[in-house]
Amino acid sequence: MNRIACSFLTKPALFIFAGIAITLATTGVTAVSLYQMRLDAMAQARDAAQNLVTSLQDETERNLDIYQLAMRDVVTSIETPDIFRLSPEIRQRVAFSTASNAKELGILFATDATGNFVLDSKAVPPRKLNVSDRDYFQIQQQAKDAGLYLSKPFLPHAGDLEQPQIALSRRLEDKDGRFAGIVAGTLRLSYFRQLFEDSILGQHGTITLLRTDGTVLMRQPYRKDDIGSSLAGGQSFPPLVQSDHGTYVGMAVLDHIERLYSFRRVGSYPLIIVVGFATEDIYAGWHKRAIAIGIVTVILDALFIMLSLMFSGQLRTRLAMEQQLQRLAWFDSLTGLPNRVQLQREALRILTDASRNASSFATLFIDLDRFKRVNDTQGHVAGDVVLSEIAKRLRDHVRGEDLIGRLGGDEFLAILQNCDVLRATHVAGRILQAVYQPIVIDSKHGTSITISASIGISLYPHDGQDADTLLRNADMAMYRAKNAGRNQVHFYAPEYERQAREHLELEIALQRALKANALSVVYQPKIDVTGALRGAEALVRWYNDKQGFIQPDRFIAIAEESGLIAEMDAWVLGEACRQLAEWRAAGIDVPSVSVNVSAADFKRPDYPGFIAHTLQTHGLDPEDLILEMTERVMFDESADDIRTSLDAIHALGIALSIDDFGTGYSSLSYLHRFPVRELKIDKSFVQGIGGDAMAESLTQTVLNIGTVLKLTVTAEGVETQAQRDFLAKHGCHLYQGYLFSPPLRPGDFALWVEAHRARTPISESGSVHISTNSQNARASEFDTMRVRHQ
């Protein structure tokens, strides 16, 4: 090595010659390598194009085969004797028995010889449409040997906002061989557009679906003007119709870009799918590598290149870090949408522009309905999938100039510029439809969920002059949409703000009332069929110094929304147990007391232990207490936790009752799954007895359910002797209502119990006879109580 080094040092010419030789050798190897890389890039592109076109051809042919089978079933049904003597519903079921497998492609129908619909997979009876002006009808009418004909693109009939369609058609003939109509099926070109959109094509790649006559049916990337155009004049068109499949390089007719094309005919259909990869895209990576390798081979610039690469690498790392930090600061990491900070900046900009230009915009507050249930039941990973998919759908339904972002959690915000009420309504409606589509959360197992959204809208400048006000008002409108049943759109109205203020004031007053023990409890007796007292229901009441007597439905709803319901229910439970013990100590025999509870109670830690402690404190047994809950409790998002608590309460020996049975979810399954002892017929059914056959039927149904399941059935709202007799006749066990007594204060209730013992005895038939004087006396007692509340 030293001798060679000395030779180079002593003979510069040898060093130069060696350098030239190495340079030439390196250049030669580089050139050959680059040429081979170019050939490999084209070979890989050819394989990718062939694989993609084969996949698309298989998918298209499979769906068209399904569609054609469905059409053949329609033909078979039409040829069936006396098919049109059947009812329209049965006729449609017979004709389109397999149409559900192809409904995503379009609509199947059959016509008579004049082109009028006689069978329609979309409607029963068939829509009043005529297709005699369509080319597929005219071709079948004029040519007996047309066979399966694929039409040119056409727009649907007036009033339909769908994209262009094509149609597959077959000729129908009567027994004499004369034209009798057609069987056809429309194919939405948007189906092929969706099929093609998921393909990776590069910047200038294309996918084209065309008929064998050269008519373009769909092209990706999609341009409306391309649909219906013809490629028949191009030099590369003949190979497409002369072979079933192939690959070639040619210049495109539509955009004059050179591409590598791979095509396949779709089975026996007059359709061809062509996948094109632009040669510019194919060689793009090769060009970059060739330049890099060429630079590296320049020995004289080696040091400069190394320094440049080192510097550029450091610079790229720094820029990437800065971009990442900026993205974390302004964009949501999960969905990629602008976050709350970025939304505030953009909203201020939009507000400034709108103020300067005297234009309007809409603020849409979008909140997913019951999203917590997704996280609780499917896990946070599934929740993230849902949020990401929803974000994508929202992004697809706003214009480029509009703003869409994520406020946090399951809340999104959209700002639509230059927007009036009509456009805001239209966009919000489209968003609701998009959100409500199923979301696949586990493709391996085919698991998908469907979720809805509630949208509140405020408009600038009518509903606010600044971003915070508009956001707050849209938020209030969104809650209005949720309270109206979810999956709805509500515009802001000043009335919402007044109601929200009153709601907040009432919530604060309720908090103070609970702390000051300012609520009260009244009791309504429960009477059995013999007239004997079987218990009392404890009902909470609230008299407010400013607003007077507040309806229970109103303040109980506020307690549930604000989270005060558990505290209020606990107070009522303790007060009811204390009162029952006090009555018994005074010699007033009240068999049991019923207390209303909510789902929030059962979610409390050790709620069964709290109940047991309360009973023990007042010297009561578990049989002295009945807990009444609505059907909604069974279907709460935390139903498993509630079930555990209910089982523990049942194990204590405390009876459970379903209040207002029949007005909620009314599923018999939970009567088996939950330890229920009593059903309470809602007063709306009882009050309809004697004048509403449906109410009487529903009442009998509940009584029958109670009989079969061996449950005690109690009727609420019994006001007349006729209602009581009807209920007794059909096996009702217990009764509550003004026929016996209104809800009473503890002292009035004690007086009622004493008076009830001395009342008219029970007749032999078992019915309680109550005189008019007795009823008036009870009404007078209730009036006195009501005056005290006021």
C-alpha cells in the first residue's frame, strides 16, 4: 500500500489516470444502474396498473352480475301467469325478491309497451314515470336482438338532484313475439365514482369506465364535462375494443398526458375499465434519484455535497419540529381539524371580514348524541375512530372558504361564510344525514355503529355581534335540539336565552332550598280492592318565595340535569322513612311508603348500604319501603352498574316498582332481567277509561302482564267510581287517585287515615262506596292544602 501511495505521489499522471478510470467506471456503473431503475419503475407501474384494473373489473362484474340476476327475477315474475292479479305489495315482493342485494347500485323497474312503469323497486304502487324518451327503451323497442343493452349517461327525471345515471335493459315480448315493454335497472354513476376514489393513482393518474363505442361513463379524477364524451377518435381506442385486456403507452385524448394504460373488458358487458398511470408520475421518483446519484458521483463536489446534506438534514429536522409544534398549537391531533384556539383566531378574521363587507355568516354548533355510550361500551379506541370519521364527513360537507373545527370532546364547530337561513338549513341537514351513516369500527369483525348529532345555529349579525355571543347562542340552540329529541337542527331564538337564565336561576334556588331544607313531602294513599290502606307514596313539593308553588315536573327535570337529583332523592327517602316511623309511633298504621328514585341514585357508591342505614336509623324493616323508578332507568347508559345496585337492593328485601309503565320504552325483557315486584299503570291510561277504547285495551294489557308475571299492579290517577270498577273487574290490586284522596301533608294524611277507618264499610261485592259528601270533603281538604302551598 505504501508503494502504491508513493507511486501515486511520485507519478502524478498515474494518479490522474487512476482518477479518470475510477470516474469513468463510477459513471458507467451509475448509468447502467439508472437505466435499470428506469426499467424497474415502468415494470412496477405496469404490474400495479394490471392489478388495479383486474380488481376493479372483478368488483364491477360481480355487482353487475348481481344486478342482472335481479333483473332476470323481474322478467320471470312478469312471465308468471296472473302476476298482475296479485296485490301491489305482493307483486313487488315477488318481482324484487333479490333486489336488496343490488339496491346500492340503483333502481329496478319494468314498463309496459308505452314506457309507463308497471313495477318499481322504489315505490308501491309504481311511480307515475314514463321512459319512452330514453335511448335504452327505444333501442329495445326497435331491435328484437338488442339483448342486454347499456345506455348512454342520462340525468334522472326533473326534481331529482342525483348525478347522471346509466341503465341496463332487456326487451319484454308478449306470447306473439311483439314488444311488450322493458325490464331495466338504473346504475348510479356515483357508485363507480366512489369505487374509483379509493384507488391510489398518483398526481396525474386516471381511471376511466367507458362503453365499447367509446362513450365515457365515469372518470377519476371526476369532471362533470367528461361524462358522455367519446374516446372513439383517438389512435389508442381500437386496441381497447379488439382485445379483452392489454397494456400500452399512449397520449390521452381528453387531457393530452402520456400514460401507461392497462385495460380490461368487464365480463360479457359492453364495458371497459382503463387504468392510466402518467409516465411523469412513474418516473418522478426515478428522476429524483437520478439527480441525487449524479451529484454524488461528482468527485470534485463530494465535500460540498456532504456538507450540504448534513446542513439540509439538520434544517429539515428543525423545520419538521417547528411544523409539528405549530400543528399541535393550532390543530387537533386526532382529527386534523383546527382546534379551539385556531377556531377563535379564524372566527375573529371571518367576523372582521363580515363586518367590513356587511355580509352574514352562520355558526353551527355540532354535538354528537350519546357519544359517551360509545366510549363506555366500545372503548376509547372506537371513540377515536368515530371522531376521526365524523371529522372527515364534516370536512366533506363544507366549502373551501368555510371553517370546520373541533372544540373538544364530541363537539364541533362550523362557520359558513356568506350564508343565509336557507343555506344554513340545507348544510345542517346534509351534515345530519352524513353523521347518521354507519361507521365501521372493526372491519375484521364487521362491527359498525350509528350515531346522530344535534345542531344549533346562530346567524351573524342577527344573533350576535361577536364570536363569543354567537358561539354561546349556537350552544343554547344545540341544547334545544337535544331536548327536542336529538338528531335535529334548531336556530337560536332570544327566548332560549331567557329560558336558560330562568333555568339557571331556578337551579340556584333549588340548591339553596336543598341546603335550607325548604322542600316538603306530601303523601298519597294506596288503597286495595277491599278499600284497605296498603301504603302511601311520598311526593316532593317545592314552594318558592318568588315563584310560588313550582310544578314537580319542572324542578325535578332541573335536578336531573344539574346533578342535584341524587341529593334530593336521598333527602326525600330520609324524610319519608322518618315520617313513617313517626306515624307508627303515634299509632297510625301505614303499611309501607313508596319513594321515587332515579338512575343517578343507583350510580352512587354503596347506595344499597345507604338505604339499609336509613331504614335502620328509623327502626324500619326492608318490607316497609318500596322504590319506584321509571322505565328509563333500565335503559340508562350505565345499565350494568344499575343492575348490580338493583340486585343488592332486592337482596335486602326492598320491593322495586316500575312507575308510569307503558309510557316509556316498555320492553318485557327487562321485567325478567330486573327484580321488579310492582307495575304502576300511568294515569293517562286510567283517565281514558270509559271514553277511550285504546286506553282501556292498554290498561287491560298491563293488568294481564302483571297477572302472568305475578306482579302487583297499581293504578294511578283514579278519579271516578267507574274507573275504579273497571280496574277491579280486570284484576287491579292497588289504587291511587283523587277518588280516594289527593296528596296530603303529613298531618292531613294522619287525619285522612283516621277518617278512612270510620268511612262507609265495604260492600259484599268488594267495591268501596264513597258518598258525594265524602268526595267533597276530600276536595275541600285538598283545596286547603293547596292554599297552604300558595
